[in-house]
Amino acid sequence: RGRVLTVTLKRQSGGSHGMLTDSSDAVTLDVASLDEGLEQTAVGDYNASAEAALRLRDGDVILSVNGIHGNARSMQAELDMKDQVVCKVCRMTEFEIRVVKKHSFGIDIGHAGASLVILKMSDGAFTAWNEENPDKKVRDLDRILEINGQRVGP
């Protein structure tokens, strides 16, 4: 759910791509942090030449690396091995929901970089939200970025 960008990263031989990635769902890679302050990184070079709205940033989700998708370990291996990679990156769409826990929130969560990821939903406050708000349904693999007005971290 969000905008998909195509990002080409070219690192110098022996250099760094300039980002730390993590995966909580074994399917995608989450951009946990960027090393843009370090000149000579692939991300730093890409972001310096990209329009502001197209720059890679913390919290983006990498969907594929050089056409490899659906397996976070394989995508990470491709990132580690190749000096040039083409990534499909999802910029998540943020929206706010309000849930009240009665018996259970009804979600299993994991950490994903600078957010929490909903791994699985069951009966609880989140499914009640979905029934009452079909236009803003929360789904498996959605990210939680803020709780009660505070940005979350892993």
C-alpha cells in the first residue's frame, strides 16, 4: 500500500550502499537507517541527484533487488554481492486509526526498522476497526509507525 519507486544504486568497488536493512516478514527488506552523511555511498549519491520526493529514506520497504523478490535473504545477498542494484521500493501511505483494546488487539507484531509490522491478525480491536472502517482496513504486513502520538522504534 503506497507509491512504488525504482531506485538504482551504484556503489564504488569495495564501498558501501549506505543503508542498514532489516526484515521482519522474510519477504521484504525494510530500510532501517541510511548513512547519507558518509560521502561515497550509493544511497548518498542517489539521493543527491534525485528529486526530494524520490529520495530513499528510513522506513521505505524494498520489494525487489535486481528482479529478486519474495525472499528477504536472497534480496539481501544480492545487495551484498553487487555493486549496482535496481530496487523496487515502496513508500508507505500513512493513515491514522483509533482502536480500543477490550480483550485483545488481535495482532501479532514484529519489528521492522523504525516501525512495528503486523505479522498476523486475529479477532480483536483491529478486526473490529476493519469492520467499522472498510475504506481504511488494516492488513497483514502493514506497519505501525506511531502509538498514542509517539513515533515507535523497534
